[in-house]
Amino acid sequence: MRWSLSLLSLVAFGCTGVLEQVGGGSGGAVLDAGITVELLDGEVGAPPTPAPPIPGTDGAVPPGPAPDLDAGASPPPPPPETGRRPSIPLDAARPVDIMTREHLAQVAARAPHLADAWLLGVLESADTMWYDHRTIVPGYQDSFGDNVQLPIGMRPNTIDANLINLAVPGGHQQIFVEHGVFHFPFGRPIGAHERESAVVNFWQLPRDDAGALRPVVYFRRTPSRYTNRIEWLFPAGTVLGEVLFLVDGAGERYVFEIRVRVREPDGWRNDVYRPFPRASDLADALERARPERAEWASARDLDALIAHLRDPSTLRAARLGGTNFGGAFPAIEGAEDVLPALADDSILRAVLGRTPFRSARGAIWKEHGSLRAFAPTTAARTHVVPRGYNGGLVSVDDETCARCHRDAGRPFRDWYPNIIAYGELWGEDEAFSWHPFATQRFVDTSSGRVREFNYDNREMRSDFVAAGVLVRYESARHPESVYRAIPRSWKGYTY
């Protein structure tokens, strides 16, 4: 017979709720203490350790010719006729079909024109796997415990608030802004509400010199009896991306941005692809399009929007910072450019659908004196960016992008000492949306509630393992030149 914690123990340890007595079952063995790494089949070995950065990829094989992300400002815009829609294969023999063919077809049908050959190659590759929050359900690990008295495992972001608040009143509200959504910057990072925007993710692994895919590697880190975390590393050359959609009042979706990250031995390279990296790009597109329809040609509010786009003095000072997770996201002092609404927004949909997306790395949307914005925002329900979009305050560069991602997997206690035993922020290896755990083991997808809370419910996805895209870490097979942990001061923590 296995007993759970009493309420007194839960309060003392800050654990996530009152558990009932449960019957016998497998699991729950106490892991040996000591600074070791226990592989999930019981083998023990040393974890991959951080090392000083080295130049180049040192043996990593990127997925095709990567763009030059160190060239500073983005190049001059291409002629409007350049670019094409990617032909995303629906029936390709992918390493793993994570998203259903039906859902992928919906993504492919809405793909924008692209002016970047490298990104076209990624999206059209049969190696590229697609997923969303339904197929890799967002969740975080609770690694504080011994799986005997103190439960450990995977927790969906939609965990019942009472499982936290019962032991620490208000604890759920400290880390979640609403059910299933972390406080900024770890939830709703673009500022827009989920009902007005949507995200589809893609993931591509590199191949080695023999043409074999380099897998994600995982291991269990157990530096103490009460620290039991599963960690993973992406190989250098991995591509992670997000296709961001506007969702209009009728529920129709339009791509407005594509974000891409490429894993390097010592970090991630970042880029964002947009149809209008500069205000003048949108103004030019609107002026080219408006002669096509009489109502566009005569629209006074369209005149006003174009004038606004060509006027640098429309910028106003703004600030982007968090209200929770103190110190996680140092406030940015910048500027915003609020685009006026159009009574007939059909021209905006038209130019979004035909204008080739290109890199916005280093691009400035608009600047005036000391004010500088990197993208627009709007209060309109439908525009070229979502309502409340905060991208204008965020420069597209590696340092700025790392402000959020560097804390993936960090213990909640670092921000909230009262929440010592609730685990860690979602994500690992400086990426949030991806994890290797089997959905059916940790979450009831019909309700969003956690499953098997009393036992360690972290089971590797069988489809990932069978396809060879997820394997146990072995130092002899997985060289540091390809698999290297990114050093951060908070890593290596122990409960």
C-alpha cells in the first residue's frame, strides 16, 4: 500500500495538493542521492556539461544553407513580384507525423509568400515535423520530490489551480495570469489574446555526414534525493519555428509572422519573417493594391493610414515589462506605432496574402529622434498585426530573444520562495513549446486536468522513440560539438 502526503506535509513542503491514499503499483522507487545522471533505463552516466563557446558549428550539420544572421540590418526589400508560396508536402514520409494531415493541409493552404530560399527549403522539407498545442500539449515538470512521499512528474499548464492554492494560497495566481497561461513573458509573449491569434509550430532535425537524423537526447538529472528532473538537448542544426496567425472576427486565419530559431553549439540564432519589416513597405504595398478596386482607391481612411505609415512622428514612447516573475524580463524602454483602423479591411487581407515575407532581423519599422519601433501595433480588431501586439518594442536579435528563452526549465522558487516545491517553468534547452512526454500519461485532453498526479507520469513518446528522433544520451555517441548545454547561472540547481 502506498500513502500520499498529509495536508500538514503538503503545507510544510509547499507541494501541489492533498493526495488520497492510493493502491500499490509500480514506480516510486527512491533514486540514489548524489550528483549523478540516471538514464531512464537505469543506466548511470555523466551529463553533458556546459563548455566555453567555440566558433563555427564544429561538426554540426545545419538543415541546408542557413541565412546570414550576422549581417546587421536586413537587405533592401525585393521587388514585389519575387517570392512564392511554399509547397508543404502533405503525404511525405516524415520522421514522425505529429499533426494530422487534415490540420497540416489547413496550414499549407494559408501559407504566405516567402522571399527566403532557406526558409522555403525548411517548410518544404519532408524532414520538417509540424505540431501545435493539441499534439504536444503544453506542460511543465515538477521535479521536487522522491516519487514515494513527494510526487513528481509532468503537469499540464492547465493544472487545476486548487492543486497549488491549497498548500500555498494564491500560488497559482503568482505564476499563471489565467487558466493555462503563464504570466508574461512566459505566456502570451506577443501581447495578443489567444482568441485573436494562433500558433502552429515546426521542428526539423539536422542530418549527419552519413545522412542520418541527429536525434534529441534526454537524461535524468538526480543531484539529490528530492531533485528528479528529466532534461534534453537539441542537436546543433535543429530548427524550431512558429507560424503566427491573425484570427479575425469570423475565425478566419491569416499568417502575419514566422519565427525561426536555429540551434548552434553555444546557443540559438533567431530570425523573424514578416511581410512588412518597415512602415514604408506596408505603405508601398497599399498604394500598389488600391487601384484594383474603386472602393479602395477612394477610401479616405486608407489615405490616412498611408499618411500615418509615412510619418515618423507618429511614434510614442512605450515600455514593455512584466508584472510577475520579477527580474526575468528586464523592462524595455522603446516606442510603439499604433496603426489606425480601416472601415473596410479587405485590402489588408489582400496585401498580407500576396506580399513575400522576408527577414526582419536588424530591420527598424520606424524611428523618430530617439524613438525607435521594430514593428507596429494596433487597437483595431483586424489589421496586419493582432490587436495589442507588442513586437514593436522587441528587436529581432539573439540577445533580445534570449530574455525569455534563457529561463526555460528554471525553478519557480527562484522567483517565488514560497513556491518551493511546485517544480519548474515549462520548457528545456531554451525552448518552450516542445517536450518529449507522452500526452496520455500526464493530461486528460478533454478537461486539461493532470493525470497520474501521485506517480511519476513522465513517459517518453513512443512515436518519437520508434522513429529515432529521441534517444537516451550517451557521451560516446553524442559528442559535445553537437550536444552542448547552454550555461546559465541558475542551472545545476538542487532541491
